Amino acid sequence: MATYAKRTLRSAALWKQAAEWTPLGVHSNYRYIDPHPLFVRRGSGSRLWDVDENEYLDFNMGFGALQSGHAHPKVVEAVQAQVAKGTHYGYEWELSPTVAEKICRRYGQAQVRFSTTGLEATHHAVRIARAVTGRSLLLKFEGGYHGSHDTLLVGVKPRPEVAGPARQPNSVPASLGIPPEVTGKTLVAPFNDLEATRAIVRAHRNDLAAILTEPIPMNMGFILPEPGFMPGLRELCDEVGALLLFDEVKTGTKYYRGAAPRVGVKPDLIVLGKSISSGVPVSAIVTRAGLLDQVGPKKIAHAGTYNSNPLAMAACLATLDHVLTEDGIARSTRLSDRLAAGYREVLTDAHLPAYVAADGVSGMAYFTDHVVRDWRTFCTVDSERWMLYFYSALNRGLIPSGTGPDEQWTISVAHTEADVDRHLSVLREVAPTLRGETHAGTIDEAV
Ligand code: PLP
């Protein structure tokens, strides 16, 4: 951390200025790191440069929002062409229907509504589920993050002391300011435990509007659902008349048609965001026929000044047509496989208790000797050792993943084999230094 502080003096100065006007000096809590956050000047392809002109090989990729890489030429061209014609109209743009059709066809769904952030789209998804079913309860999984709004800021990263029984977790708010009446509408279940989930769902069978989950949770690192778990959730929803909502804000582009086919289940509604428009904010709810029939005045509210904004739609169209192609994603997947294999080899050679989880274009290393299958097993991860790795990598010009042991790497279409090999050579260099004494412990509950 001391080396990081010395390498990033200009960031430190900007942070001082920022902190005067902005709590923590950042506009999203997740961006803060000790002793000060990084301030960035520019990005290109797989590289980022901070304000001290340090170059980083970036595997965070904007917390998974940049599978395009930084400043992809096709996205730059599309946004530049549009910006001169207007940044915003307050009317529908001529190419929005084309983008809508492409999204529906790609994800095998019937209808779509665009919005701007993942937060908004999961918020709309919950309202639609409640309106369509006429029920008010929602079930999410412990450890899952679905955006910074009240209904879903429950059971996000609860400390073990307050989390309650593992098979029937408490609905712990993840922020101050959330009324208990709101928290009480969100049930929390343990991921990968179908029996426990069944018991919770059946106990509320007449009141449950929906189960909302990432098909592959990516806010507890990287957790693949165990065989039968996702099909089990589908059956459970059908049994009690609830909807199955997939939050694919992260996973939606990490597989060409999203992660739903990967886990073998068709949800009623998919939420998209992040990489779908290469870092220009777009989110969407994409649903089966019939689900959005009641969206309209005096029925289900869905509105937003910036929904289907022309700049964002232009970026989305370029992304779908030219950036996140089937071939492009397949190539990124092969690179991710190579990175995961390298991690396994290096960490084994270094005799570090670690376990590598990866699939598609993402993965990560957990410093633990347990298999991580849910939030409670995630709590065995040695966060301090991970942070030691993170700073050691930063100081060598590598951002190995999103910030925190609950994040993962994202391979963009801009990454190359040489980038993956450079990542592994940094890991190989620092691995022996990661063996020292650290303290296992969970990351902070606050979002
Ligand atoms: N859903 C998931 C799975 C996410 O990872 C995130 C953000 O990280 C969100 C929703 C919220 O998206 P946004 O930050 O665009 O509001």
C-alpha cells in the first residue's frame, strides 16, 4: 500500500480535492480503496493510464462493463457520428426499434424496455413482477448484489453476527435508511441450497411475486450453480406461481446469448446492463410475451428521461453488431480458459491455499481451502491475502480483476494472449510473497 501511495501522488492530490466536495471523494462507494482511490486519465484497448501516467493492464474492465475494451473504435465511431446530431431528444430515436429487435432476438425473448443503469432495471423488474402477480414478497440470495436500491439492498454482504441461520438467513439491510417494512418484503435464501430455498418459498407460497438471482453469481467472486439448482428454482417458481427473474447485468454478455442457456433455464425476465453498450450506460428488461402487457399510463409505470438515449442506443447497436459478436466472445472465452489454467498452475506451484473458479470470459482465485458455493462459504475467504495480491499487482502495472475478493476478471475482445501471459507472469512473481501470515475475514457489509 505504501508503494501504491508513492506511485500515485497525483491521485492522492485529486482525492484530497474530491474529498472536500464529495463523501469519500468518490461517486460510487465501490471505487474507494485505501489510502486513496485511483484517478484515471485515459484508456485504450486493454490498457488504462492513471493521472500519474502509470500504465495498467486492465482486467477489471469497468467492473465488467467493458467487454469491448477501452475506447473500441467501432463504439467511438458510432458515438461520434451520433453526438453531432444531438445527445438527447425526448422522443424515440429512429434506430431504437432496430436495437430492441436485435436484443429480443439475441436473448430469445419477446419484448424489451430500455433504461440507463442496472439499478433502474432491477427496480423495474421487481415492480413488474409484483404488478403481474399481484403479490408483494421477493426472494433473493444471500451475498447477491443487484443494484443500490432499497428492495434489493438486503442480505447483500451481511456480517456473520447478524446474518442469522445459514439455511434461513435474516433479511439484513445493507444500508442505513432502509425502513424495516421495506426490508421485510425481501426474503433471503442460501444460494445452491435448493432444499432450504424450497422451504422458504413454500412457507410464503401465496405471497411470493418472484425469485431474483444472477444465473452465475458474480458479486461473491464467481459461483457456478450446482447441477439441478437453477432448474429447481424454475420448478419452484412454477409450483407457487411466482416469476423467475435473472439479473444478467454482468452475465448477459459473458456468454453470447447470456447465461440462461448456460445454466439450462428459461427465466420469465432478464435484466441486462453493463457491457451491452460498451460503457455507455444502457440497461434493459427483456421478457417473455405477455409480461409487459400492462406497462402503460395508469397501469405499470416505466419511465425515464434518458431511457433509449440516442448516444447509448448508438453504442449498443455498434456493440451488438461489431464488438460482442459470437466469434469475439468465443475468443475472449479461450483467453479466459488460458488465464484460469495459468492461475491454477501458479498457485499450486506456490503452495498457496487457493481455489480458482472460472467460466465464460470471467473467473477469479479465492484464497481459501474451502469450495465457495454461497455467501457463508465466501466468508472463509482470506480477504487480506487477496488485498495483498491486489496492491502487489497494481504496483506492477496489473489490475487483476474488479476491486475486492468478491469480484472477478473480465476478458474483453481487446485482450490478447500476450496480455494473459503478462498477467500470469505478475502472478508468478508475487505468489511466493503471498504466503505470509494474514487474517481471514469478510469484506465490509456497506455498499
Ligand atoms: N446487478 C448486478 C449483478 C450488478 O453486478 C450490478 C452492479 O454491479 C447491478 C445490478 C447494478 O448495476 P448499476 O451499477 O449499473 O446500477
